[in-house]
Amino acid sequence: MTMKTPVHPGEILREDVLAELGLGVTEAASRLGVSRVALSRVLHGHARISPSLAVRLEEAGVSTARAWLAMQVAYDLAVERASGRPKVRRLEDVA
């Protein structure tokens, strides 16, 4: 059974938050206290939502830091699982 990879949280931030508020990258970055380049990288899925950005989003009134980080972890895990399973042996079998 294959599971669909969740959407990168940056895409959610770009499409469902900033677009709905009519905010561009430059203005949003300024309000969040981050560089335009750093925010753009997140919005286009080239960088992760960090704990720092998650807290800034929460303080800006956009959901909770925990929710942003949970979305990022769900995305990261799905990408990792889709990349193929590494050769791993169970720890309890080591004797």
C-alpha cells in the first residue's frame, strides 16, 4: 500500500495563509522577522519549517508552533519512507 506524500507545510503557508491574506513574501518576511530569501525557500519547499519559524508563525497568529512542526515532521517522514528502506536489523536480535 502506498501512501501519498503530504504537502510541504511551506506550500500550505504560501497558498492557504499568505495568499488568503494578500501578503507577498517580502511583507510576510518583514512581519515575521526573517529574511525574504529564507521565507521564500520554505514557501517553495526548499527548506524546512524550523522551530524558530514555527514559533514566529504562532506569535503572528497563524496556528500553533506545534501544528507547523507536526506538518513538517509528517512531510519529512513520508519523504524518507518513499526514498526506500535502508538495510536495518532489529536491535533485539543482536547478541
